[in-house]
Amino acid sequence: MTQKKCFEFCRTVPNMGFFGIVNGRGCYCTPYFTPMASDSSQCDAQCEGDNTLECGGKSKSSVFAMHMCDSTKEDLGKSTTNANSIQESLTLQVTSSMNAGDLMQRAAADLQKRFGQVGDSSATGLCQSAKEFAGDLIHKAEEAGDSATKLGDLSKSASSLSDFTKPATVTKAERVMEAVIEAVAESKLISDDLAKLESLAAGETSVSKAILHEAEGAESAEPTLTGLPDGVTLIKDVHWCPGPNHWLGGSMTVEKCAQKVIASGKLCKNGYFNLARSGSNCYCMISTDCSKKENMRDQCRGGTVTSCNGDCGRHTSTIFHVEVKKETSLPQYKQAMYFVDKKFEKVPMTCSGDLAAKPITDVSKDSCAAACDANLHSCVGFQYFSKGKDQLCFLLSNFKTGFYYTGCGGSFLQTEKAPFEAECYAKFSKFGTDGTLAPNPSGKCKQCFTDLTKANRCFK
């Protein structure tokens, strides 16, 4: 017995205005009561279902008045709206994270197989670390998906309730709201964990929490506008054509969305950050604004975009124009063979060492270099793979083993070309003109390769 259990039973009994509990476990309902003489000092029996509360005594009862709240339906509606908002945002985040995890896992498995066939332990070891991290990302996304499903189920339970004049309905509504509070708290914790993993997979050094807006006031939320990239001009409340567009992910800050648009190159003409829906979705627009309205359907049929949403309309969103920046980080790096044997500087190469960060996916070579710059005190270089639409970047805190392929590319005597990019870069400021990475038999060179293999062949 608890006070709560007694209350929920008695309010289902017609014409009862009070309930009492005696001797820690006896619950009764009454339309009225007569106070006993003296004070409540004899109500000293602990509730058998909750020993932090008192439930009367041996000779006296703890008596409570019952009231039916008129706001239950409204409160349930707010709770459900918030659950739907969090579910939608979390679902978008799950989709984005699953895509990143699947891409990393697929690319790593393919490269591991290819380099395994030529005995390249440097590349296969890195790919294994990428597969393991991709698995962590996917598993956390699946956990977030389960949390989103729970929120959806609670919303369905809430929508099935009616006639809030019945105490039984009110009780069910209260249980749903309690479950929503618990599920939302759980979802936010999982979302934060997932945001950290997704940020690491994107090469970000400062991890911001996922944006899960509360339903109340979500549409008026203002973005944080610190640190916008150069060339980004912010505009608010602008007419825009809702299609065609390309979705770049959910649960983003304005800064992250702008960076995504910049990294997308020619595909994205402009970008907009939509605060009209919770989840902070990031799109890039290929269409013009509504002042230059035109039929965009042909572009959609061309397959260059992922979403075509009809004619122009007015949407209150935070919109920013983007100018693609020139690469700035990569020139600070030299291919690793520059510090070993410049004759082979341009040949494909793989290298490995201790990782300075988690493996990164879906970034340009310059973005990989920028991520190494951001890990200022730990990253001295990176391994970069690019095969079709798949990219993998590995930040290294040192160099241990490497393979350089003299049988493909880099020399006018070689006619066979490498089927995809495999490049190892070292930071020039760390090694300089006098630096060397060439293996040193004495073992006294801490920054040198411990094992460097010349492969007079090409990989496939």
C-alpha cells in the first residue's frame, strides 16, 4: 500500500471525496470524515509500499482530500506533442548516424579486403579500426531508434484515451505522462551519446549536444550564431522554393549545417537551416528563391537531388547563403614519402600508427587535413582513402608502418593507374625541411617509420 495506490483506487469509487490509510496498509474511501481529537503525532506507521511516507497509525488514519484536475487532457496533449517532437528529431538523427556508420563500415570492409589481398597490414589494420567504430555508431543509432519507437508507442497510447471525466482515464493519462517524462530523459541521454559519436565520425573536435527542442517555444528558438564559416551570410524569414533540395542531415547547429553545405561543393547553391520543425534539419537548395519562380521538376527527374517538394511557398526559416571556400589546410602537409625519398613522393601509399582520433568518414582531403589541424597537440599526419563516393580519413599521432606502391601511378614509366586514392600525409611543421621519416636501424629516431615496405606493384 502507498498513498498513491489508495488515491487511484478511491477516485474510481463514485461520490467519494476523501481517502484514508490506517496502520500502514489499510486503505478506505469516504464521502466525508470527522477529525479525531489531538494532533497527528500518532500517525507514525510507514507505508508498506513506500517506507519514506506515513500511512496513518494503529488508532488514527492519514486522511487526504481528492480533487479531479480539469487540465489532464491539456497536459496529456502537451506531453504527447513533446514526445512527437523528440521522436521526430531523434529519428532524423538515427537516419543520419546510420548512413554515416553504414558508409564507414562498407568502405572499410571493401578496402580491408583489397589491401589484404596484397598483404598491406598498414591499411587493413586501419580499416579494422574503422569497422569497429562504425559498429559502435550503428549500435548506438539502433538504441536511439528503439528509444524513438518507445516515444511513438506512448503517443499512440495517449491518442487512444478519451472521456477525461472518468477517473480511470485520468489515471491512465497520468501513467502515460510519467512514462513520457522518463522516455524523453532517456532519449536525450542517448541522443547526446549518439551526437558525440556522429561528431567524431565527421571529424569534429568540439562535440555539441544534439538539438532536441522542447515542444513549447521550439518554433521561436534562436540558433547560436558563433563561429559561422567565412563566406556565410545569414538571412531570416525569407521566401524560398521548397524543392528541389538535398537533405544533409538532422540535429545540426547552424555552423555544422553551413560546413556541410560548403563541403558539398557545386551541388549546393545555397543552404537553409529550418527551425520551423524540431530537429533542426539541414538542407541545401538547388532552386532559386521565389522571386525567380520556375518549374523545378525537370531537375528532380535528372536524379541530382533527393527531394522535390512542389511549388514555392513562404516558410519562416533561418537561411544562409554560402560561398565555397578554397582549400586552406592541405598545403600545410606533404605526402609522407617527401620525408623519405622524394622520388616516390607522388606514388600511392598507406601508413599506420597510433590514432589521434576516431576514424572519419565522408570528408574531403582538405577536411581531413583540417581535422588534423584541429587536433593540434596529437595529430602529425593522416591516411586518406577515396574510392568513388566513399572517403575514409585516419588521423595519426605517429608513423609506424607503411607501404608505398611503385607499380602504379606517380611515374611516366608506369602506365597502370591506381584504382582509387590511397595517400599518406605528414604535417610539414612537425618534420620541416630537416625532418625524416625514413626507417632508422638504430632505433633512436622516435618519429621514423619502424617498417616501410616498397611494393613494386599496384593494388586493385
